[in-house]
Amino acid sequence: MKHLTIIVPDGQTTLTSVSCILGAYDIFTSANHYWKEQGREELFKIELAGVLKKAEFNNGLLTLRPQVNISTITQTQLIIIPSVIHQKAIKRNKLLTDWIVKQYKNGAEISSMCTGAFMLASTGLLDGKNCSTHWDAVDDFRTMFPKVVLQADKLITDENGIYTNGGGYSFLNLIIYLIEKYYDRSTAIYCSKIFQVEIDRQSQSPFTIFTGQKSHLDEIVKKAQAYIECKLNEKISAKHLSSMFSVGRRNFDRRFIKATGNTPAEYCQRVKIEAAKKAFEITSKTIAEVMYDLGYSDAKTFREVFRKSTGILPSEYRRKYNKGVVINCALT
């Protein structure tokens, strides 16, 4: 029988952390039962493990008691790290991260849920590897872990025995993915149906809210960002922006990318598409009207840019989030 360790962090957690822990325990237990009903041995011994006898969540609202101390686990095959309060959890959990590194070197695979990627990245095991985390934490993650290849739109990454996933309750999709990886496809389908989790979801882009990367200290870039966000209906070039702020084009591009993680053109697109999403959610404007309001004149280009950013077409997005509006299908 394989061993599955679900980490119970030492503080700096939220109720989502509890959901990650209990959700993983519940679904893997269900997968074990399914295998047993098929006449096979249970695949995993599942244990909640931590460094304290009990861990409090959400200022003591809930308390979990780990079944074992990590020091008693000499070998495990799979480790699950739940979400944590990313900027505060690392120092408090050094004993856990040291143990995780040791287990990985001994052959264990590791998965992180949501902002649990911050704890995982603090081990150094993600350096040079692909990683996902909650879309709302990507700026902090890039700042803290520049050696990690962050894939902000990905729902799940899978590389060298390390799995990460996007934000919130998308951890359920990661669990189903791991169920298929370790058990089989039929068990994953069974669990997806029992727990009503959409199987084979690939992206968190449709759920992303782009607010602009403003945590940097480059005042020129901040002014450029503000200008872009106020001129949604205009086509703004990097050449125009660099000239406006009296900065050489090459230097301006370099500073903009360093500060925001996007080229000026990419940033313009992301701001426009976020505005389009809002319009589709709360107004009765047609797709054509929204497109023209944002300075797009070619329907095909607008559809392609929108799908690249969100993972779905404008018509699909509108149907999903604005059911009260009759859709004009002219551009779908």
C-alpha cells in the first residue's frame, strides 16, 4: 500500500486551507472505497500530518488534529500541501518544508494547492520548473520566487513529480487529476461524478480578474499604466508611450516588462479584455458594441484576443455570466 501525506500547516492559514485538507482526504478515501468495491486493495494509506498536536484555522474558528507528526513518517509516496496565507506561512513551517525536501529526494511526489505553491517554492524544488497558483497571488509569487517559471493561466502543472494548481476550489480539479494519475481513468470519472467536479479542466483564465500589476516602484511605468487604463478606446503603441514619458523605446519596454511582467502591448490587451468582460457581465451591449468601444474594428481579431486571454469566446463568456441578456449572434 502506498502512503499519502496531507500536510496540516502550522498557522497562517484560512478556511480554504481546511477545505483543501478535508477535500483531499474525502475524495482519496472515496477512491480507495471504489477500488475496494472493484475487488482491489485500497491504494493509499491516507494520513494528516503536521508538527503540532493541533492546528487552529481562521483565528481559532476551527481546529484540526493531525493524525501523526511528520517526524514519524520515514517514507511517503505523495504529499499534498494545502493553501496558506502565502506571505506569512514560510518561516512558521520550516520543519515541514525541510521534511518535504527530504521526502522528495527519497522519491516522493509533491502537489500544492492554490497558494500552497508558496510553501513549495520556498523549498527551492520549483526553481526552473513550471508552477501555477491563485491568479490573485501571481505578482507576489513572481517577486518572491523569480527562479520559478510561473504559468498563471494554467489550472494544473505536472513536472518531475511535482504538481501545482490554480486558485480557490480548483484544488478539487487537482485531486481528480491525481486520482487518475495514481488509480485510473474510471476511478477519476467515478469521483468526479460523486463529488460533481468537472473533469479535464485545463485553465483558470475564465476566472481571472486582471487588476494590473501595481506593486512595483517604477513611477514612469505606473503613469503609463494609468494612461492605458484611461484610454480604453484608443490604440496605444509602445512608441507613443515612450515618447510621451521621454524614455527611449528600448529602455521603456525593458522597464515596463520588468515592472509588470507584460509588454506594453500585452498590458493594453489585458486591460481592454478585462473591460470587455465587465461589459458582458453587467450591460446589455452587443458584442459588436463592446468591441468598438474598446478600439477593435476587426471581429476575428477581437475573438482571438478574447479567447487567448479567457480561454473561451466572447459569446460563451456572455452566456455564462449574463443570462439576462439576449445575445446578438452576429459576431459569434
